Amino acid sequence: MSPSSRRWPRPDERIVVLTAENRAAIRNLPDQIGARFIDVGICEQTMVGMAAGLALRGRVPVVHALATFLTLRAFEFIRTDVGIGRLPVKLVGGVPGFLSEANGPTHQAIDDVAVMRAIPGMEILLPRRRR
């Protein structure tokens, strides 16, 4: 079956993607999902709160930001609004570990996994590139 003739499932209209001014890795997404893409600017706490509200209304929010800012700046919102409520919010932290070395230690996610592990029921996935 050629890729052009492959039948893909219909897009899930419940999925909403929110980002905190981090469009580089997802630059083509706004054109593909339209109004279900929301760039909140640099306000990770608000973004997680919005995601929790969307989840309570039947949406499946995918939240995207630099890993260190998503997990540390928004920790209380993640713990209280998403974790305790066990809401179906997907957190995607980009530029993990030392990948943001040019921006210095404030942008390096070296404790994000440890912080998320403190939230009961939080499922953490660490994808890696095969060598």
C-alpha cells in the first residue's frame, strides 16, 4: 500500500495543543489543526491551568514547552490541577537535559523527571533516539 493511499483514522477533534511560545519543533502543526492550536506565550502556569479546564470539558490537551519551564514553573498546577485530578493532560517537555547548553543552566532540564516522579500516578515516558 502506498503512503498516499493509506487510510488514516479521522483526526480526533478532542485533541487541543497548547504551547508556551515554543513553535520550532511543531512549526507545521498550526496549519494542520487550526483553532485547536493555542500559543499562550510565556506563561506555563496559565497554560497548564487552561489544559486542566479543557480536560474537564472533554478535551485531550497536549501541553508543550521547554522541559525545565514546564515542570518547574508550572509544578503546582501540574500537581494540583492535573495530577490530583488524574486528568488526561499530556505534558511534552522539549529540549531536555543539557540540550539547551547555549542558554545556560536556567534552561537545562536536569531535575524535571525527579520533580514529576513526586506526583502520585504521574506516568513519565523518556523517549530516546536509537544510535
